Amino acid sequence: MRAKESSVVRSALAYLETTLPAQFTLFHDGQFWCGVYETSSNNQLRAVRVVFGPEPNNAELYEWLLVNGSSLVKRAHRSVPIPGAIEEPQRGNPKRLQRKVNKEQRKTSGVSSKAQEATKLNFELANANKKKASRIARREKAQRKFQIRAAKKKAKHKGK
């Protein structure tokens, strides 16, 4: 009887994976460990963020998902949808896939969002403004030094 139940569960999970694609991403946002649950249906993407605090190990994460998984899914379905869909991972060589995942993780730390892009853009603009201000200050300092030298030269010529 147990084998039949597990095959039913497996077929139900396979059906859910094809009809309701979802993924859970765990990442460190600089201060806390966070999880983002994303689900996609009818070309609409819904996401929910959960803050864990310290890094959960696999057993703690599994236990948390067993206890809070259904409420997480309900929160995701109540969230505001945006147009888009979860990209399907390509099946293939597992080593190549692992290299690709590692490369993506190095390129983008965790989940990329419009808010993160906006803060990054603000940071880059502030750095550009700071660089411009220091360049102007350097030019003004060089100009003052030149004027002082020119005044000294002129004073020497007047003395002759």
C-alpha cells in the first residue's frame, strides 16, 4: 500500500511542477538570511519574501517549510501579480549546470529586484558626483598654486 501512495504522491508532485511552476531561493542580504518563494501561473509571477535571521541548515529549512509552507503559498497567491514567468531550468550535463549556477551567483548575489537596482544606481551616481567634485577641487588647487607662482615671478621682475 505504501508504494502505491508514494507513486500517487510522485504523480501529483509531477503534475504540480508542470502546471504550477514555483521556486524557493535562499540568500543572504548582507544582514539576514532571507527566502523568496516565487510562483508563476497564466504568465503572472507572484513572490513572497521571508526573513530567517541566522542561516538555516537543511533540516531546519525543511522543518520550517513543513510547518509554514501552506501559509507561504497562500501569501504568495494573495500577493500582487506582475507580468512574467519563472524560467524553466534546462536539463543536461549536471557539471555544466553547476558551473552555470555558480557563475550566476557570483554575478548577482541572491535575488535581483528593482529596489536593489535602484539603490545600486544611486550609489553609482553618488560615486560619480564625488569623483567629479574631487576633480574640480584638484583643478582649483592647481590653479591657485599656479597663480601664486606667477605672482612670485612678477614680484621678482618688478624688483629688478
